Amino acid sequence: MPQVLEFSDVVVRRNARDIVSHLDWTVSDDERWVVLGPNGAGKTTVLQLADTLIHPTSGTVTILGERLGRTDVFELRPRIGFASSAMARRVPPEETVLDVVLTAAYSVTGRWREQYDDIDERRALRVLAEWRLDHLADRTFGTLSDGEQKRVQIARAVMTDPELLLLDEPTASLDLGAREELLALLSGYAQAPTTPAMIMVTHHVEEIPVGFTHVLLLRDGEVVASGPLSEALTAENLTATFGVEITLSQDAGRYAARASA
């Protein structure tokens, strides 16, 4: 399958410390990756590289066939969907849900003087319906619950039919009901044949949606394990990643982990 992302000997160094250390990693267009690791492992930095927000200190990053540093990132970014809490903070709280999603067509947050066609609005409404948000189209973003805001972020990220979708802790801070609702939607989306390659950062194996295929385990910017979930997501690898003896279980495609007694 065609590769959508390739990291070759990638280093990101800040204040004489390697945040990401000599990372080799490839993602194909039919793969759904989860990136796991403790705080400070380099997970969000990896997503920022994949979204062209930062450049590596050394090594090469190739995204959708374009090498970072040798391409116009402003032309590349519309091909990438990115949902994160940082993005949500840039959305004006008085913006309607429909406009939050619609403005993705211009890669802006906040409706101004852009002109949209009827086809853009129909597309936005269809995406809102797919993420169970159509009844909130006229609500303002600032009045939504955390779970609703998370789904709006993802709907915005998929509005432009991206070739690569990046999700930074999409279920963080959600209560059990909101988390399970979002994971069910992500599972359905991940298993659809037209879905792009996906990379999702999380701290918890319980938040891996059914339909995800691969895992990248990071600790202190280095790879502990990488590959298909069935091979790389093991109790031994989780123990090495988080520094605590871990017991791992699986039921109906969902995972659970706890510290060993």
C-alpha cells in the first residue's frame, strides 16, 4: 500500500535534549495507528511533525509524498486533518457549530468574509450528521459539552476529505458515556473503506477504538515497540513503556490494562 508518512532517523532536539530520538516509522494509507506512551514521551511532537507544524532537528519527514523542508506546507496542510485541544482553544466560543466545520474549507477558525458554495454547506451538514451533531448546527461552540466539542473538532478535521487524519487525545477529559460514544463513532469511521490513514495519540489502551490496526509505543522519545496491534501491544512492551508491571487483557477488540498485583 502507498505510504502517507515516513520518518527516517528523525531527531527533535530542544534545550540540548532529544524530544524524539532517531525515529524510523512509516504509515501506509490503509493503516490506523495509535501512539501510546507516558507524559513527555514525544507523542504530541510526533503529531506536530506529521502536521507540518514543526520541522525535525535532523533526519527526514515525508508526508503524502512531500518532504518536509522542501515543500510548501501551506499547500500540504489542507490534505491533513488535525484535531486537538489546542485547535479547540483557537475556535471563537460564539462561532456556530456549522461554521466551525465549514471554515475548515479555508483552514481558518472563525467566519469572516469567506464565500462558501451550497455544496460546501451541504458537505458540512452531512459531516455533522455522521458525527451525530446535526441537531447542534446552530448552537455556539462555547455552549457545548466537552464530548460535543471533541466531536465537532473531528468533524472539522474530516470536512475536507483529508488523506491523513491526526487525532491528539480525542477522548481526554471525557466522562465514561461521552468517551464510549466517541469511541464507537471512531470505530465505525476507522473501519470504513474510504477512511484515510489515521494516527491517534492517547495515554490509555482502553481508548483504542476497534478497527485500529497498529501501535507505536514511545518512551523518552525512543521507540519501545512498533507494529500491528496483535504483535506489538503486549504486557511486556507496555511494562517497558510505562515503567510499571502491566497486565493486559482484550475482549471483543477492546483492550484493558492495569498494574500487576
